[in-house]
Amino acid sequence: MIELKYFERSDFQQLINWIDTPEFLLQWGGPNFSFPLTEEQLENYLIDANKDDSNTLVYGVLHKATGKVIGHISLGNIDRKHKSARVGKVLVGDKDVRGKGIGQLMMKEILKVAFDELRLHRVSLGVFDFNTSAIACYEKEGFVKEGLLRDSRKIGDAYWSLWEMSILENEWLETKKG
């Protein structure tokens, strides 16, 4: 139903269009981007990404039936020595396909990259505590909450808390079997 393809310059404008508020940008990109999202920021995001020895792999999510890019996901902080990485920038951007299990399919595909292709041992991610649908999606794929980083990001006058979650290779293998 979906396929991960390397994120390219031709995908920039669509992603920029999806990220329409400072709050949504913080949810999607963490503190590494500033609103409004620009092509220049995305160019910097892709520097040294998507190469054989890269520590970051950045993907657009292609809907096979329509041929449209419907989302975005990355695998960053790839540490081949310690066999770990971090999922980030998870976004089902096309509102027409939200709530239809696309996020879970995206997680399955990125974990295949992490565990099958890169042979990693541990994959982590961070998710804001109010994003209950994302948390449920990650837990269905086998991620475990490790701890809550209280008031870890500031947006306007508010602070947001972040769940740190991870999945280990053996947990992924169990989830894959089930």
C-alpha cells in the first residue's frame, strides 16, 4: 500500500504546505526547524543524508495506488558502532488518508530499514504526551515508553512534555511474528 522513497527537492513544496503552524512544525520537526519552514532549511536537512554511510535517511511516503506522496519519515542518529538509530519527522501529511493505518505502515517500513537492512539493535523516538494517536501507533508496533521528559519544549507560553520510547531488535522480531 505504501513505499518509502528518498525525500528529494521535488518533495519540498508539498512538505512546506503541510506544515502550516509553528505548533505543527514543532510536533513534526522538533527544535531543528523554525517557522515558516523553507526550502533552505530542507536543503540543510538533506546535507549528507541518503548516502551509503549517512547517519540520516530521509523518506517521502509514496501511496502505491495513487502514486502520490502522502507522508514523510526519517531515520536519524544512525550509529553503526552501537547499532542504534532514532525515528523522527513522522507525518501523514495527506489529510485524506489520516486515520487509515498509514502511520502504522510507515513505522513497519522504517523498522524494516533499521532492523533488516541496517541490522540495528535499538530504535528510539520522541513523541509529545498529548499525541495519543501516535503513541498508540508506536505501541502497536512494539515501542515501549522509557520515560517522560517533562516540559522539554517551549511553544509560545506553554511547555510540552515528551515521551521517550524505544524498541529493541528482539521485541521487533516478536512483533513481526505476531
